[in-house]
Amino acid sequence: MNNSDALRLPINRANVGRVDVCKTMLTKHPPTVYLAELGLCQSNTMPV
């Protein structure tokens, strides 16, 4: 199966600049605790 089939979109017609892949995981603390320790990335910021 290719990406077009999996997403049910005509990917070959798209102008894709980036693809983000993530995973959801259970955490013990709220995101603000982890983000405070990690700090902000130079290229992206994530609102808390």
C-alpha cells in the first residue's frame, strides 16, 4: 500500500514541504512540566 492509498488522497498532486510524525504516549505529569524541562526549539514553538 502506498501513501496515497493509505491516506485516500492524491499525494502525487501535492506540494509537500514537510511531514510530521508523532506518537501519543501516556505521561505521569501534564505537558507543561516536560516542556519546561525541554525548553523551546529554535525552529518551532509549541503553545502551552
